[in-house]
Amino acid sequence: MLRSPVIPIKLSLVTFMHLKVPTIHDQPIVSKFPDVFPDELPGIPPVREVDINIELIPGAEPISKASYRMDPVELKELKDQLQELLERGFIRP
């Protein structure tokens, strides 16, 4: 009598878990103000007859001058806030 060959078989159990991908609407603040966060955006801006183009000068530095004078109390508060942001690493010089 002929013996049939033994063929090893590996079985695996695969379970698919459908994880919900969080959306912006899962945030409580978004649910609180639904009129500010629409379900769909109205679309991309329409094509205009004239495209605005700002020509940059290579190597030019931005102007670092206040556009108006500040009250000394306001200026001190601004400097304090900027210093705190620098120390926390949120901004850099």
C-alpha cells in the first residue's frame, strides 16, 4: 500500500481591525462652532485675469522696524512675550 506524502501546512488567523481615522470634526471645539468649520470647502479660488506676483530681491533682508510707535507699556509687554517665546523655543531670532 502506498503512503501519501505528508505536506506541512501553516495556518494563520488574520483579523482586520477597522480603526477610525480621526477627522477635524472629532474635535469638541469644531462641534461647538459648526458654522465656522464647513463639511466641504467651497473649492479652489477661481482663475483670475491677473495673477499677482511679488518679485523678491535675492539676499534681501526683511525690514525689522515697527510700523508705528508703541506705548512704552505695550512695548515692554511685547518684549516680555517675545522673550518667553524665545526661551520656550517656539520662535528663534
